[in-house]
Amino acid sequence: MRKFLLSFYLMAALLLTMAATTTSAFAQASNVRSFTSHHVCGAVAAGNVHCNAVQIDSKGGKTTPNASPSGLNPTDLQSAYKLPSSTAGSGQTVAIVDAYNDPNAESDLAVYRSQFGLPACTTANGCFRKVDQNGGTKYPRGNSGWAEEISLDLDMVSAICPNCHILLVEASSSSFTNLGTGVNTAVNLGANTISNSYGGNESSSETSYASYYNHPGHVITASSGDNGYGVESPAAYNTVVAVGGTSLSKSSNTRGWSETAWNGAGSGCSAYITKPSWQKDSGCSRRTVADVSAVADPNTGVSVYDTYGQGSGWMVFGGTSVASPIIASVYALAGNASSVNAAQSLYSNTGSLFDVTSGSNGSCGGSYLCTAGSGYDGPTGLGTPNGTGAF
């Protein structure tokens, strides 16, 4: 009996050890942990949009905000996407269009850039400029959720294109009309690329706002959404680069990183917008979302510094709000905004993108519209940046 019990306990210990080893190996291989998170912008009425930022509630056992950054940093992002961030981008202006006012935008930006050794970007040195939706200085009222969105956007431009100038345009509200006016202002003030990290549900009225997002000679990016399979505007417009989302983790492969489709990224077939001539997928007769993608999973999220939102300090963010300013800044690094037609160049330069071939964002009958695979798919588009060759 004693021999039996001894053998039993030895076998149990061995199985527990094997299970722990397997769990540890999986955690190391996936490099993705699961945390609770929340959308920083709530539901909105028709004709309005919500920001597409998702904040981690805790990271590494700490409740955000933290005293120091714990998400992906500029070096990580530049490495993952093989970007010439230290040498390119001079003379380019990336505009961020968001709703409401973040009174601490410039000072929070200074902390982020100082933390990661990036050159100062201030009003005084001409790198940073903040305006209202009409180009003036009558800023709208503050909003804690949108302030976090603003900090996220400014930090991502800084991470990807530290040599770029940054123009922050603050719309009076989250309506399509006011944000669209902000996009027009960004164009009029000379922005080369314009990022829009927000979206609203498609409706029959969305075509009435399309002209705000049609500016040849300027690249306009828009987040595809954070609620999984389904299409949002302005990402649906065929004059916009629709940006989906991935889960990005370090890997032992040649690239050093691996990606899968993030299950929250928006995608699908637009109900109202016509298909651009350069988009050839056969499962959607109208505009298909997305075109391209970048990291968006909050569980593999990015470091952001903000003091006006729901906390004060370092936070970790995901959502396709991360991906849109990243892609706008990659276009700025390429410096070709004046000569590319919306997302068209991506479709003729797929060799300069990392194809994302696994993951799903919902149920659509197993279709590529919600399931990543080789070549084009809805959640990740044609893939993620591999340098600037596709841009």
C-alpha cells in the first residue's frame, strides 16, 4: 500500500510539473496575457462617433495608471515594423483629429518623449501645434475619455515618426460634422497625413459626410473599430485608409515578432459605400474594411502618458485607436502622401507588408471578412508594415 501511495504521489507531482512547464512554455511562446480592459468613450447618438481607445485596467499586477511605462514602447514598435524612424519624417506633418479638449496635451506629450529619449516637440520649437476645429484657439470643453484618446494618438505619432511635426485639431463635439470640419482644417493647415481614431455605426446618412474625408494629396487613416466583426465610418469611406488591428508579441522567429488578428478589430463589407477600383476581393461587392493593420490588442498594448483622463500617469492602451496613428505616421515616414491615392499603393506593394494569417474577430460563416488568412482578409487587410515600401 505504501509503495502504491508513493508511486501515486510521485506521478501526481510529475503531472503537476509537466502542466506548469507547459503553461509556462505557452505563455513564453504567445507572449500575450489577458487583462481586464474598458472602452474609454461610451455609446453615442446617431450622427456622432466614439473614440476607439481601449484601456487596460491592470498590467503586471498593478492598477493603472502606473509610475513607469509597462506597454510596448517606441523601440518595440519601430523594431516590429522595421521602420526608419530615426532618419525619416523631417518636413512631414501628421494631424490628429479628435473631439473635445485635452488641456494637458502638450505637457503630457513632453513627458512621453522625454521618457523614451525622443526629441522635444513643443509649440515653442514649432514641432507641435494645437487648434480648434476651425483652426483657432477657442478650444472646446474638456472630456476625460477623449483626453486619453488624444494622449494615445500623440504618443503613437511620436513613437513612429519622432521627426514629424504634429498638428492636434480638437473638434467641438463628437459629431461627424464637427470632426469632419476638423479634417478639413487639418488639410488647410498643411498636414500630409491625418489620423482619425474614432468611428460610428454605418447608416444611410453616412454618405452625406463622405466629402470631409476626400482630400487627394493627403492620406487620411481611420480606425476600423473595437467591437469585432462589423463596419464603422469613416473607415468605410473608399477615400480613407481603413486600419484594422492585430495582437503583436515578441517571437524567436527571424522577424523577432509575431502577429495574429485581434478579435476586437472591426471588419466587413460596407452596406453603403462603393468599392474602390483597386480593391479586388470577391466576397464583397462594396467597400471592404480593412486595408492594412497594426497592433491594437490591449493585452499587447502600448505605453501612454496622460494626466487629464481618469487617472494620472502611465497607462497601457489598445484598440484600433493605436493602429490608425501608427499607420498615418508610417505614411509620413514614406513621405509620399501627395502622390498616393488613398490605400491604392498598399494593394500593389503587398511584398512590403507582413501578412497576418491567423486569428478571427467574429462569426461570418468562416469567410475572410472576419478570419485572417494568407493574402487579403478583413480584420488585418493586406497585413502590417514591413518598412515603408508599401506606403
